Amino acid sequence: MTREPLKRLEAGLPAAWYYDPAHYQRELEAFWYARWVVAAREEEVPNAGDWRVARIGTQSLVVVRDEGGQLRAFHNTCRHRGSILCTEEHGNFARKRIVCPYHSWTYDLAGQLVATPRRMETPDFHLADFPLYPVAVSTWGGFIFLNLAGREAELLDVGNWDVQFKRYRLGELRIGKRIVADVQANWKLLAENFSECFHCPPVHPELCRVVTAYRDAGAWGLRGPESKGEYAAGAETLTLDGRARLPAIAGLTEEERRTIYVPAMLPPGLFLNVQPDYVNAHLMFPTGPQSVRIVYDWLFEPERLPLAAEDLEHYVALWDITNRQDARNCEWQQQGMQSREFQHGYYVPQEFDCHRFAQWVREGLAGQKPADQAER
């Protein structure tokens, strides 16, 4: 999609919004606790009783597949005295029961309290009054989304992605490689970084060798990297040498097969790098005012997996290098913007999508309490 460059310098978000703890709490409430947030891939909880923990801000959540095959999610908190229920990252509830490790309050996979061993009877206690705290669950493209608003959550909206990525069959793709990185930078810096390639010539020489449009300081967006002539001669996909070792995803149109790269972002936490033969996904989770965890997944058609080690490295290398470069630069930016003199940055014409993201942040915070009044 062609987008117009900015006509003038636009002010960035206030510098304190990237490190102030009280403001960070405002953003957790506005973006991470009140909206749909990507949490995992469906393939990570394939069978009844399978579960995994997801962390969104300060909240620990459990995603589980119930006996009927439905995905459910709950706060990782026992209704008795508040202990966490799941102490590992993932597993299977073998007896189809969720048992608190502290006092053994026991729940079924639908979150209903079914037993409280060794309890002393009281007339005011009823099992039905103490279900687990529910979290809303939705799925799209094989991704699991959670919403802490629970039953009050609106339907998941992925915009035009249903149409844009329909034939890529994202829900059928499977993880061929996963890399988890903890980055010492505010989550918004990663989102802004993904939104522009003005930084690409000095930061990403490997990427620019394949996407030659990026050599011109972010020409993508004015014409689009999918346009002819925007790539190195003979490039077929995004790898270090531009060569594909897999056929295009089955069902793509001829135009989609020729479209080497489509970037897409669904804020606050999901970024996609879509190629004709694989997809690189970023799942982002803030861990503090100045830190974020990113889960990088390389997704392939299941019949291609497992890839030979050499072939897997061929597909992983370019985005792994690029992601590390981005993380390093965002960490440098995090450090530099804490200068007493730095009030805010500026968006130049090529950074129109950064400006768009900043406007999304400002609109999302409208009506929120000022940082000095936010609850800690």
C-alpha cells in the first residue's frame, strides 16, 4: 500500500513516555490490559489438557485447551489465597484438573472449582462461587490473542489482514525456529523501529543488499518494496543471498509469489514479515518501562518441516541479524533519550508510519489519568 510521506517535521512522543514508571502503568492499562494482545501460537497447546503461561505486563496468565478442544485462559491465580497455579512455562494437566500447589484447591479445565481438600465446612461456602478469573481468548492466523477485559472484551479486529493474508494460510503454518530476546528498551521504540526503514542504510547492510530500495534511506512506503526493481537481481525471497530453497506457499496467486516482502503490524504486540515461502513473526511483551521481551518465530508449511539444519539457517540468518541490529539500536536510543535536554524526537518525511503509530498511542491514552496521577 502506497503511503504519503510527511509534509513537515512532526514532534515525537514525550521522552518521559519511554521510561517513566507511572506513565508505563498508564500504557499497560490502555494498551495491554484493555485490548487484544497476541500471546502464543495455537500449535503450542495442541491437545486437551495442554497449557502454557503467558505474561502481559505484570499479569501472569494460563492458556489451556479444554476437554472439548476449546481454548480457554485464566489469570494464573488461585481463588483461595492467591498463589500462582502453574509454576512452569508449559505442560499438560494429565488428570484434566488444575491443582493449586499451595493448598490443593482444584479446578476443571473450564475454570470451575471442583474440590477443596481438607476444608472445614462453613455454611457460606459454595464451590460455584469461586471459579478462576477468566481472560477472553480469540484466534487468528494460528495466533492466540488474549484480552484481560474478559467477558467485556469486544471482538478481535485484525483490520484488512483477513483479506491481505488469506492465501498465506497463516493458521496452517508451523514454527520451524524460535528465538527469544530480552531487549533493554521501551516497547514503543521497537514498534517505531519496525515502522520505518530510514535507519536501514547505516544499520542493515545485509537487508539492503536484498531490498535495494532500502539503500535510499527508506524509499519503501513511497512506492512499496513489493514493486518491481526494488530488489537485487534474481531475488526470490528475503534471505542473505535472496535465494529460496522452498517453493512458495501453496495457493498463493502469481502476484503474491512475486511479492518478496510484506511487512505488517497489529499493535500493540504483533509484527509480521511475510515472504512468499515463509513468515517471520514478532510477538512482543513489555517487561518494564525500559525493557521488552520479543519472541521471534519463523513459520513454514508443516510439510516442509523439519528443515535440514543448513536450510533452516539459510532462512533464519537474515532476520536474526536484522533483529539483533534493531535491538541494539533501540537500546542505544533508550539510553540516549534520557538526557535532561531531550524533550522529544522528530519524525522526518519517510517516518510517516512512526507518526501514525505515535498518533495511535496518543489517541489510546486519551481520557487516561496523567502520569503523576496514575495508580502504581
